[in-house]
Amino acid sequence: MKHPFLMVVLTFCVFSQYTFSQETVENPEKYTSKNKGKFYVFWGGNRETYSKSDIRFKGADYDFTIHNVSAHDKPKGWHIDYVNPARMTIPQTNLRIGYFINDHYNISIGFDHMKYVMYNDRRVDYTGYYPNAGSYNENPADGQLTLDEDFLLFEHTDGLNYVNTEISRVDDISGLIGLPNTDKFQINLTEGIGGGFLYPKTNATLLGKERHDDFNVAGYGLSAKVGLNFTFFKYFFIQTELKGGYIDMNNIRTTNDKADYAEQNFWFFQRIIAVGGIFRL
């Protein structure tokens, strides 16, 4: 009685192994179905919008604030500099390197190279005091002055550098919009939060003084993002993101005099498009 039972068990095991092998060959696991252990890197460009802000300037003989100041970014448009190794740090760019700690979550380090340019030749409110008032074509009167370049030029154009760490979630939504689960094309939804420090090289000419022309840790930033990732042939992707956040800088170097500095805080909104790769080492 034992031998027929053993034959049945053996036959079942052989059949099961054969069936599993056939399924593995016919339905191999998709590379894009698992993310744990993968690295990724992307490079792209951005556009920014900024909220108005108050900017305070302090020094040994002055302390004044200009209020509700507007600013804009400094885009290059579609330009060869984005892929020219000798000049690719000049445009507004984004670099990010990340690692998936499981199938849905990744941690990353990034460098958001934004640009911030204060609008000149506008009349704004101001409070405080500074020497030789009225001699810089700023025409102070009734608590207002004109932002003439002889009085003040204020830009973070090399740039408004946000060095940050993010934790992000990624979900494959291909099936939700009726696309088959293949390694040829996949659509992912991603969202995340981050924080880091600001490392600008500020171009400021203030009250006729010589500008400070070096990078400086100026403050901190916090951010959140949402985006779509389009992965092609398992290893390559295009990623679009909407990213917003808050920047607080209380140590902006403005001139060569160490007693001179500026303070400001504002909200920012980035639109990002990047290309990248994802792989296992």
C-alpha cells in the first residue's frame, strides 16, 4: 500500500515543478513590477513662480526693509546648455539621485538650481534708515522708494540653490487607465516631501558697495511635490513634477563687508521636467 502512495506523491511533485517552470517561462516577473533595491538618477529643467516677500537689509550704518517685493525666474528655454557638459549648470536645472527602500518608497538627494530676480524700477513701501538717502535715484518719499539699480540690485542667479533630501512614494497606475502591465511602458504616480538648506550665490549691489561674489549657506527650505513618471523599456523614464515649498533665508551675504547681510522668506512653486534612468547595481 505504501508504494502506490509514494508514486502519487512523486507524480504530484514532478507535475507541480513542471507547471511552475512553465508559468515562469511563459509569465516571467516584470522588471517594473518590483522597485526595492533599485537606484535612479534624473536631470532636467524647471520654471519657478515666487510669492511677494519683505527683504530686510542690515549693516553697520543702515537697517531698512523693502515690503511686498516681487521677483521672477530667469529661464533659458529649450537650450543646448542643458546637455552641454561645460555649461549645463548655467540654466535652471534639477539633479536627483535616489534609492528604493521598498517597492513603493524611495529616499533621494537632490539639487534644485533655481533663479530669483527682484523686479527693479518699481515703487515699493519701505521702513528703516540708510545713509545718503535720495542720492541713488530711489526718490524716497511718503514711506516709498523706487528700486533703481543704483540703489539696489538683488538676484539669486547663480543661483537659488536648494540642496535637499526627499522621501517619495511611487505607484504604478498603468492598469487604472487601461494600459497592460508590460516592461515596455509604464505610468507611475509619485508624491513626496523634502527639506534642506539654501546655498545661493547672490548678486547684490547695495548702496554702491562692492558685492559679495561667493556661495553661502543662507537658510533652509521645506517642500512637497506630486508628479507623473513615464518609464520606457524598463530602464529609462521621463518625469514631470509640480513642486512647492517655503524658503527662509536669514543669512544672505550682500557685500564684502561681513557686517552686511539680508533676510527674506517666501513661497515658491516649481514646474519640472526631467529625463532619467532606473537600475539595479
